[in-house]
Amino acid sequence: MKNIVILFLVMFVGAGIAASQEKKGPQLKWDIERYDYGTLYLDDLPETKLDIKFTNEGKEPLILSNVRACCGTRVHSWPRQPIMPGEQGIVSIEFRLAPRAHRISRTVTVTSNADPNTSIFRIVGEVAER
């Protein structure tokens, strides 16, 4: 009988710990972890406009307060209205690839009311000669 009481007590405490670790606020989740251009060639550089999709996987509305990009990357648009739980949003960006051999390393940083409050999306690749 004593073992049964201890078993139920352990199960009750374990369930409480699991419930307390569940995040209840908004959660920004990128559809893909990063965008990899792979190897691009100087004689065939693509258009560099991207729509970066994300989802609010939390239980409260996600509010983006700032979106910025580095290295000459231009942020065209991002959602100004709250993203409800389960809904998607899009950050549209554009940048220019220099016509020379180099590594591509760009970031888009989103500040929001999620935990953590900043989320970074990376764009990588390489421009090379044929």
C-alpha cells in the first residue's frame, strides 16, 4: 500500500513539472532553419529576393517589434499585426550578390514578444568562378 502511495506521488509531481515546463506564450518557428544557396557561379547569379516563412507555434499572439538585416540586405515587408497561434507570417527581403567570388553570409534578425525575444535566420552559400 505504501508503494502505491509513493508511486502516485511521484507521478503527480512528474506531471506538475512537465506542465510547468510547457511554454505558454508565443513561439516563433522558422519553416526552414536557414537558406543555403550552395555554390553559385558568376555567370549565372540568381535573383536574390526571398520570402522567409515562419509560424507562431505558441499559445498566444506573436507580435514582431523589429526586423533588421545585415550586410546590405533590405527588408521589404514583415507582419505588423499580431500572428495568432498556428498562423504563418512572411518576412520579405532582397539583397545583391557582388559579381566576384565570395562566401554568402547574411542574417535576418527578428525581435518579438516570443521567448527568446530574438530569432536569427541565416542565409549562406558561395559565389565562385566556373
